[in-house]
Amino acid sequence: MYTKATLISALLAVAEARFGQEQVPVAGVQALSNFGSPGEAATLAGSVPGVLLAAANPCDKLTLADKIVSSLGTDPSVIVAAQKLVAAEQNFNPFVVSVPNICGDATLPATTELRGIVPLVDPAVTGSDTENANSATSLQTPFDATGLSVGDVMKAQGFSNFTIAGATANAGASSSATTAAAAATTSAVATKCGGSKATSAAAASPTTAAAAATSSAASTTNNNSGSATNSNSTTQAGAGAVSDPVTGTFPGFQASSLGLDFGTCTPTVKFEESLNGRKAGEFTFQAQDPVVNKGQQEALNPNIIFNRICDQLVNVCNAAADAVTACRSAQTSLGSGAKDASTANAWNTALGFDGVNINPDNAPQAGLVGHT
């Protein structure tokens, strides 16, 4: 009996040793105190353990990694810390479950530099040697993650011993009804997965999600004249006009003047002061269409928002291939552009929405740079 008890104690000790994984990325985020607002890095670091606990939704850590970049900027040291969070092992109790839980939301992470990175898994999981080697490789050379969730990337690299949480990519919807269902599902999942202030507030006030879902479902009705015809549907069913305290004002579906078929979405951006409670004088970018920006916090870096828009065109909007190509081309050209209104205007013009109001919420404009 003594031998058996000793063995059990040893096994429990090994399992307990794995439970410290939630602390591993904390120091790297804490070290970013020179970036963002005073105390912001420490606050973000304090959020790390919670998203790596065994019971946490695996999408939460990806949303937090995006938030680290959107809040602290794109300095290489910030990107590295966020990448290590994406690659971090989530706590895992092999006495309770046999495989890890992985995020299946193809829109996360939204930050280009964070995509294609796969996480470590507990050594007790069958196939962990392959996955942990892939994780180390992905931090040096990210895998192709175009239109793929983290779970999809892991499978593509030879590891599939896990369960999925969150939405899976649905780029091949064959009808407007399917597209509407995908948009509604993705919005609901993003609410569950999002760890930002915007997502939390959206969960408390679901007006936008309900409006977007209702509008998407109304695939046989369209009050927006001049909309392009989607090759997979008989009518456009873009989000209707929305005014929401979290996602802001959206005038409704608009068609591209260039004839690009963006499916059920409008890929325009806004550039406003104090979005989502940010301090006075701080201007950030955000997608205007609530179906596109669902689950994505506003960002100082335009490329984060541009990448989100292009991903959503594939994942939930059912956009045509040439429209997605145009979006990626605009992202390449403008993603590293000036962090001011000129970049927002240039983006909208490049996709066929010249002259779109980039301040639909009538936010204060004092000190706005590049506003036209």
C-alpha cells in the first residue's frame, strides 16, 4: 500500500507541476511597461493567467494577444511577447480530460504577426512531441494560416489530438441563407471568445448582434439600391443600419463603386477619437460594419483592422475571390501607413468607397491629423 500511495503522490506531483504554465508568458508582458499608457502593460500581464487556466475558453488567449498589440503597439518586443502568449500551453489536467481544447475561430488571432503560430500542449497528450516541435518552429517561421483557425493549422501540420472551441471557417457557403447563419454564429462565438472591453459590453447589450443577425437572415430582402450581385446568392443581405454604444453607427450595406463583390459585408473603416473609452486625443481604427468588427477591439495599428476585414470577407461575408484579393492588396499597400485619417480614407477609396464618412459616430475631432 505504501508503494501504491507513493506512486499516486508522485503522479499528482507531476500533474501539479504542469499547472504552472499560466505564469510562463506573464513576465514578457510585464516587461513592456515602456509601451502604452502607464500601468497598461501590468494590467494586460495580470490577465494572462486567467486565459491559460484549464477551464478557460482557448479563444480568450488569442483575443488577449491581439489586445496586447492593439494597446501597446507593434514594437518587435511587443510582438514577441504576444506571440509567446499565442504559443503558450494552456493548463491541462490529464486526470480529468485526455486531450487539450483548441480555438476553432478562424478570425483569431486577428494580428498578422500572430497568425500561423500554434501552441504547446501537455506532454501527457499522445502526439505532443510532434505538436510541441511544431510550436517551436512556428515561433520562428509561422505556418500558412490563410482562412484557417489555430486548430486547422495544427491539423495541417500533423497534430489533431484535440477538441475544438469556437467557430470553424465557413468560406464555402453555397447560399445566402448559409452565409447568414455563418455570420450569426460567428458573432455569437466572438462574443464568447472576446476578452476586450468592447466584447464584454456587446454581451451586455446585444442590440448590434441581434440587428446584424436579423439583417443577415433577411436574405430575400434588400433595401439598399445598387448593390452588387453575389455569385452564390440572389440578393445582398448586408447588415442594416445600426446605432450601438459599443460598435457605433453603421449606415447599412453599401456596394463598391469598383464593382467588387464583398458579399454580405461592407469593408469600410472609421478613424475616430476615444473609441471604446480610450483617452481623449487618442485616435484609432475600426471596421464600420458590425458583422466585420464583432469580437475585434479598435486598434492604433491600421493593419490589425485591415487584416480583420480581409479575414472576415472570407470567413463570414462570402465575398468573391477578386474582392478578397483587392482587400489583401490594399492591406499590403496601406497596412504600414500613417496612423491617421489619410490611411482610413485611402483604404476606403482603394476598395470602392471613396468619400465614406470615417467619423460616423460624430466623435470629437480636435487635433485630428490627415482629416479630409
